[in-house]
Amino acid sequence: MAKPREVGYEIYESLDPEETPDDYEIVPPERTVVRRTARAVYDNCATYFLEIRDSLRNIRLDIEKFNQQRELYESDDFWRTFITKASKVKTAEPQLWDFKETLSVWHVKNDPERRKAKVAFAEDVASFANVRGGILIVGVSDHRETVGISDGRELENRLKVARDVLAEFLEYAREITSFRQIGMGEKRDKICLVIVISQACSPVGVGDGEGRYSYPVRRETGIERVARNDTPASKLHLKSDNRDFMAELKQFIRDN
């Protein structure tokens, strides 16, 4: 803050050149300089602490939102209620969730069909991440009947296969999926797999293992493959990956 120079310049501007000697020395009044400097410091401090207050408020809101999302994610009752209500909706599946009876990658054993099944599963996941995030619910038939996916050791093997496929074929720097096993039915013996997919803050690609990449996005008409820069994730300017869509799932339960 160049307050002495600023005050000195104002004094210089106020002088009459014809009546001011060439060797006239301009000495800014100390009182004026101190007063203006104090005012500038006060204004800067006020702005600084307001920004800190707003930042802390935003951090608190983010923590509250994160805790609410985690509470929903960790609640088996929430997922049971959601699956039950969503399976009764007669309209086409919205952009936030998708039902599958099973995953093809669990059943196809030989290449090239097995590799195609892996890529298709990875594209399913990426298509959610590149738009708003969402969930894949595995273990519900096309007729919206809860059939489950498996049990015992076979279930663990299938979960490992699904995780390994995503680790191999998804092109993204951070983890964007979480797996929940939800027991359905009166005896909770029909296990549905809920794959929770975060909305990504940058484009999520899918490699086919042969140097080619796709950037799928989920539309109402199905999955569309677009250029990297044409994904919604490249245009939203998000600061971080998120699961904000969980609030919409909660609202869906309330409304239904």
C-alpha cells in the first residue's frame, strides 16, 4: 500500500506550478498517511475474514452433505426401500438408475465375447459418471422381479470380477464406484448388488485394451459415445467428484 506516495501525488497535483519553487520538497503529513493506511488495512482485513467465514461455511455445508450421503449409502433399509419402490415404477428407467438381472461378464468365458462384455460393463459405469452419477442395481429382472445374483463364495467371486473389470478398463485417476450387497425379500436371502457411481468432475474413458477409447454418456435413449471434450463432465467445471444425486434418490422415495 503506497499511501505516502499516493498522498504526496495528491499534494503535488494541488500545487500551482507557477508559484511552486523547483526545489520544493513534498512531505506527506504523517497523520494523513497513517489514517489512510489504517483504513486500507481495515478494509483488507474485513474482506479477508469475510472470505474465511464464507469458506468455513461452505466447508461445513460440504461436510454435512457428505455425512448425509454416507448415511444413505450405508443404510440397507434405504436401499431396500429404494429398490422396492423403483421396481414398481412403470415408466422407463430414468438417468439416475438402471436395473440388470445379471452382468454378462459373469457368464461369458471366451474371447472376444468376454472382452466385449467387460468393455460394455465399463461403459455402463462410465456413462453414469460422465453425466450426473447414478446406480446400477443388479439382481432385478426385466419384469422388475427381485431374483438376486448369487450367494456364498460365488458371490464373492462375482464381486471381484466386477471390481477387476472396472480397474482394468475404466480410464480415470480416482475411484468412482462403491459396491453394496443388499439382502432383499422377507428372509433377506436374495442378494442385489448396488453399484454406486459418482458424478465425475472430468471425463471418464473406457479403454478396449487395444489402444482405443470411448467416452460414453447416458441418455434417455441409451448410451451414446462422444468425444472426450463433448462429455458433460468436461463442461460442468465441477471441483470434485460427488454423489449429489443421492438427494434425488431420497426425494424419489418420499414422492413414491
